[in-house]
Amino acid sequence: MPSYRNDPRWITAKWPGKDREGAEYKKGDRVFYYPLTKTIVAGEAAEKAAAEFASDRADEEFTGG
């Protein structure tokens, strides 16, 4: 399955902060990053977002889109 430069991906936070939903994360936490919007999702929301992205990607590959 091809991967593209602007695909959302897991990264390690270099600084502490708050994600787009207001959840706090610490430096070194694993967060889900969206490069196009430069937003971060942390915690359980990140797990859900990553699963949704993987599912959408698999559906797209299956349908040939």
C-alpha cells in the first residue's frame, strides 16, 4: 500500500502541548499528526483516528481508488 508525504502518521512529540481536542500530551508521547493541517491528536482519540485512517486506506486500496 503506497504511502504519501501528507498522510497522517504517528510521531513522538518533541514538546508538551494540547491536541486539537484540548487533550494534553507530554514531550515523548506518541501522537497522531496530520501534516496538511499541522494538527495533533493524542490519547484515545489518536488511536481512533489512526484506526479510521488505516480503514479508509484499506478500503481505497480494495476498491482501486
